[in-house]
Amino acid sequence: MGAPFVNHPLPAQALQLRSLIEAEGHLTLSLVEVPVPTPRDDEVLIRVEAAPVNPSDQGLLLGPAQWAQARLSGTAERPVLRAPVPPQAMASVAGRVGQSMPVGNEGAGTVVAAGAHPAAQALLGRRVAAMGGAMYSQYRAVPSSQCLALPDGVAVEQGASSFINPLTALGMLETLRSQGHRALVHTAAASNLGQMLNRLCLKDGIGLVNIVRSPAQAALLRAQGATQVCDTSAPSFMADLTLALRATSATLAFDAVGGGPLAGQILSAMEAALSHTLTSYSRYGTAVPKQVYIYGGLDTSPTVVNRNFGMTWGLGGWLLFPYLEHLGPDATAALKARVASELTTTFQSHYAGRMSLAEALSPERIAQYAARATGAKWLITPNA
């Protein structure tokens, strides 16, 4: 490997946010000085300027710790936050005990050094989005293939969310098409991702049933053009859902909630919506495949399924990165190209606020972004 090409004075050390679970049952968040990496021939070094806090980041960042009991120490520039992990939760995190783990699936910034490979050299000085973990860092070296050059006029903060939500939304539609479904259901639909998926389905002409948990969230989506919105807090929720499923013929669902009865309720409503097509009774229910994929865990309680929807159904898990590996590099590149062309429209993201690395360790700030409330997505600015 030759010497990297550099267009920016580089420090020897930089800060990185780390999450550590200790064997005695505590989770500690801290800022650690790490060497600024030297990019390999096929890598670029990014000065990270923005990185979102996604629900997928919070599982590693915050774990199962009880943050209401957190204790803050250290200094304003180098805070250390320590919170207890309940004994019954330690088994679920046994694989990471004693490991100081960097966090952050995606982010964006400026390429300040690049390896000798032409693809890396082409990004030198460019503003790029990247995925690859450890993005809550001031500097991050990643393969050039994991970068997306931001189009002119697209702010770094907008580009910071170029991967997780946009590729998840596109992956859901690719799954729909490949499995022969006509329309889909999405829960927690007022989220940043949910609003993005609604715009995407409207643009692509795909039927979408949005499930939310309050009248305010329902009104938010309807104002954005959603035609089928069902509120779980309404007494008529199951009847509303069945009617929406009949109207759209949706037989595929992506559930961000995970726990509780919702996944089973969706399958039940799908069966009820399809039952009007039966010309004769069958003890096995309708023969149309019905599928719910759980891709999140907003509710960590057990998933409850009451089997009143025949025998032609499926309930499984769906994760973005394994799906992209299955899809392959060429198809993934096509999805990334679409994201780049629609970053300020279909795939636009909104943030509740911005915070430095140190501020991300504030108990008050954690209470805000850990709430996962509608419109409460936060952005970390590592070099602020």
C-alpha cells in the first residue's frame, strides 16, 4: 500500500463515541481518543460532519440499560455516562460484555485522504455519505464502494441519512415485487422511514396501508397524501384495517413494533379481507400467501399470535444488510443511484435537532432521542 493522498491537515488522534457493557452489569458511554486511520488503497478517509441516530443505532448505543438511573462523570468535553443493566437483560448482551464498541451505522462528511485506487482517488475532496459502522467518530476510513458521492446542492446533513432509511424503504418494495405481492402494510408509519415509504409508494404507484398509534399521526400522514391510514388507538382499528386491506389487496407487512399482538392482528385482518374471495368453505383458510416481516423492536415484549388466519401465512424477520447481501452488488448499486437522485425529494430526512459527540452523552439529550417519538430523530455532528 502506497502513501495516501491527503488534501487536509490531519491530526494524529481523534474522538470516537464508545459503548461498553461491563460484567458487573453497567453500560458506559464515553469518548475515546483513537488514532486517525490511514486509508488503504481502496479506502477513503472521511471527516465526519453529520451522523443520524437511527433506531438501529440505539440498540448498540444504549442497549438494555436503565438510563433514568444513569450517573454522569468526567468533564464537559469528555463526559462519561454509566447506567445499570438489569440482571435479567445481561444474557441478551453476553456477546459484547467487556468490548468497547464504536457506534453509528451511517453518516456523511468530506473525503480528506484517499488510497491509491482510482475509485478512492475520484472521491478525494468530495462530500460523501457512507455506511460501515463507527460513524460517531471525527474521522472514519471506509472502502470507496461503501460511499455515495453527494450531488451538488445536497447538504451534508441531508446526505447523512442516505442509506438506512432510503435503502430500507426501497428494499421493502423490492421484496414486495420479488415475492409477487401487490401492496403492503407498514407499522410505526409516522416515523421518518414511514413518511419516506409513503412518498415512495405514492411515486411508484404501490398500495400502502399505514398503521399509526394516534389521531395526530394519522392526520400527519393524510396531509402527505396517504389514503389508507389505520390508528391502533381507535376502537374500530381492526374493522378499519380489514377495509384498508380489502381496498389495497395488501398481503405483505413490515412491522417495526415487533412485540405485542400487532403482527398477529395484521395476519388476522389479511385473512378477513381475503375471505370474501372464497367460493366455498375451507378449514385451512384462504390459499393466498400472507406474510409479516418484523424488522424492528419498538415493543420488546413477546410477539403474540392468535392463529385465526388459516395455514397460508408466514411470520419472520427482515434486516437491511443481510437483504442487500442477498440482492447483490449490481442491484444494490442501482438502489443507491436512485437514492442519490431523489435525496431532496422522496428520500428527504428531517431532524429534531443536532448535537455534538459530548452532547450525545447528556442524560437530558438521551431522554429526547431515545423516546423514538415522531419527529424526534437527532443528528450527531462529530466535528462541531
